[in-house]
Amino acid sequence: MSVPRHLCPAPTSRLDASPPRTATRAFARGFAAGLTSVLSLVLFGTYTGIGSLAHQLGFGLSWVLASTLLVWAAPAQVILISALGAGSPPFEAAIAVGLSGIRLLPMVVALLPLLGRARQNLRALLLPAHFTAVSVWVEALRLLPAVDRAHRIAFCNGLGCGFLTCAMTATATGFYLAAQLPALFAAALLFLTPVSFLLAVLRNSALLIDRLALALGLIIGPLLAFARVELDLLWTGIAAGTLAYAVHRLKGAFARPP
């Protein structure tokens, strides 16, 4: 399976001026790319809010750091902390976090073909699959085409570790600054991730189908949320994606010569 070319824009970072020649250098290059990415600033703000939220709900620092490492998805982590902080049974919280993580499956499906090669050991793909969150996915699709295929897994692991280092640092920072952070400000920090993802998708949308799906999602989503439709985010994705695909197919049919 191949990834559409419009999802793999040419890398623009100076970090990719010369492709790394060893797996160790590829990992180091990916780690540096993660730390210097503008998305690291977004992650730092988001996970500062998560650390503050965990402190306010009575969780310990080691617990919240472990949740950042293992969950590695800010919305799912907020669900976990909020659910357990409200007294929900751990089993119910686990189900909610698991359902939230399903949204990352299409990102994994889109990214793995860039990493895999013939006779690839599936165990080598487990760590990149775990690291695949919004920030890693956006930057990996942008940077991986310039990396030799033999070293892409190492580069992706380095990229994920760079972002994770930033997130862990921010989690601890927010935990210790909880007393100084107003609740409204901490909540606003959590909003940085969806806004940054929206802007990143808009930047990488090169085809009409991408832009149409994004526009339809921005229209349908608020309408379903206002109508209090359950699973509004899921239905928004299905409706917007299906309509955009239908328009794309109709355009292609009319564009064909008779």
C-alpha cells in the first residue's frame, strides 16, 4: 500500500539537508527534529495543562508521568484523569480511553507504509505505532520521504522520543505549577492540540477532496454538537469524508472524455 503523494510534501527543515547514513544518526536526527519542531511548543502547553489537571484532582507525579508515557494521546489522557478523578471505575475509564484511541488508527495505517519494507519484522513497527499521535504523524509524513527507507524506523522512533521528552517535561512543569495556574488558563492550554492539528491539516491539504472534507467537517461537527448527537465526532468524520469522496468521484467522472 502506498501513501498519496500529497500527504508527503517535500521536507523543508534544514535538519534534512543530508540524509542520515546510520540508524544511530537517524535516531538522533529524528530526536532533534522533534525537539525543534513548532509542534513541541504546542505539546508543551498542552501537557502543562494536563500536569496541572492531574495535580488538582489529587494524582501523584509518578502516576501522571506514567500515563503520559503509556497513553501518549492528550485527549485520551484527559479522559483518563477526569474519569478516575470523578470516581469512575477503572474498567469504564479504560474502555473510554480505548475508544478514544481508535481515532489514531487511520494515522497508523497511513504512516506504516512509509516505514515498512520487504520482510520487515513486525516487532520493529510496534514502537512507531505507539508513538503515532497527531504531532508525530504530521511531522513524520513531512520528513520521512527525505530519509533512507532502511533508517526510517529509527528516525521515527527518535522523532517520537523527542516529542515525548518535551511532553514529559511539560507534564512535570504543569504539576509543580498547578497552584499558580488558573483553572481557565490550564483548560485553554488543552485546546492547543486540536487547533494546531487543524492548522497542520489545512497546511498539508493539497487536493480538493482534502479541503472539502475539512470544510464539511467544520460545518457538520458544530451542528451535531449543538444538536447533542451522541458520537458527534465519529459521525462528523464519516459524513464529511463520505461527502468529500463522493464529490471527488463525481468530478472525476465528469472530467473523463466521452
